[in-house]
Amino acid sequence: MSLLESPSWILSAVFVVGSSILLCVAVLLLVRRWIPVHDLKAHHDVAGFTLGIIGVLYSVILGFTVVNVQGKSNQVAQTVHTEAICLADLYRQAAIFDPAGRAAVRASLRAYVQYVIQKEWGRAKSRTIDLGTQEIMAQIWNSYYTIDLSDEKIKIWYQQAASKLDDFLNARIARQFSSWERLGAMMWTILISGALITVCFMYFFGLERLRTHIIMTALVAGYISFMLYLVYSLDNVFRGPDKIQPVAYEQVIQLFNEWDKN
């Protein structure tokens, strides 16, 4: 699992694809050693027809799964961006408040972003809400309770900030929920068993040139294993080499620093 979640996706992909090719080619060599080529040729018609049906079914399932996990990955990225945008809006809107209120709001928002980047991001998640930010979240809420609302203009900004706080909390919870979602065991069983069946049908053919047979088997095994690795990477959006990075939050920190100068 550590290799699958290597910081370098190239290293992980080479490991997965290379291991699959070596295993499948080794099995092919054993099959060709035990079963004569003329015996394999006798089943070419049936094997080719069956492989065509299985190949179409498996390609539909695999393609649908790739599209599904890619859509999920894009949705999680959008949720992360929404949370970061809400934080930026809240920080910017705090400029209209009195100095004490502005300082309290901005300090709590900055503490939250730093916690997400330094402690929360990339940790293994169980199916529980991360309670480590509860104290910081309470500070954010309490900082708004102390705002002086005697000015009518400030009241308008305060109402917008309250609505934005709800959007921020919704985006945060949605991000945490997304970190739990994975393809189920049944789906992985279908994907892996379909890959094994598809590759195994390569052993029912008897090509005169063993080298050609090895190349064809290696290509099929390598391509399918790489597709499964892609599914795994997209399904684990907060882990692995293709994980979503906290770039949006880091850019928000830069905006905070710039707005503090004004």
C-alpha cells in the first residue's frame, strides 16, 4: 500500500504495471510449457468469440468506473475550492468591522486554515468527523458574536457574513464526508475478477511465435493494470500520488497576508 501511495505516481504505476506483466507472462510461460500449441489452436474459434463478449462487458464496466471516480474527484476538488473561497470572502469582509472585531475574526480564520494545511490534510480518515477543529470553529463563531452592530452598514455586511459562514461549514462537512467515500468491495471484486478473466483468455490462444504471444499478453495485462491503478488513485482523492493538494488554502494564506497590509 505504501508503494501505491508513493509521492511519485510514476514509481507507483511502474510497480503495479510491472508486477502485473511479470506475473501474467510467468503464467503464460507455464501454460505454453504444459499445453502444446496445437491443443490451444483447437479452441481458437470459441475462445475468440467468448473473449469478444467478455472484453466488451469488461470495457463498459471499467470505462463507467473511470468516469464515475473522475467525476467524484472533480466534485471533491470543487468542494475544496468552495471552502477556500468562503474563507477568503469572510476574511475580506471582516475589513468593514471595528478593529477589535476584525482582528478576532481574521485571527480565528487564519488559525483554521493553518490547522487544515498543517495537521488535518492528508491524514488517514476514519468514518468520524474530525473534532480537532472544534475549538477553532468555536473561536470563529465567538469572534462574530463580539461584533458591534450599531452601524447599519455593518449590519448588512454581518448578515452576508452569517450566510457565508453557513456555506463555509457546509463545504467543510462535505469535504470530510467525501474523504470517506470509496468504491465498495463488490465493485472492486467485479473489476479485479474481470481483469483476471480477460487476461486468462490470452492463455487459450496458441501463437506459433512465443515472443509475439508474450508481447500481446504483456500489453493487455499492463494496460488493464494501469487502468485499475488509475481507478484506485481517483477513488482515493486525499491519499496517493494523485491526491488533491491543499493548494487552495495555501493561496488563501497569501491573500490573507496581502489584505493585512491594507
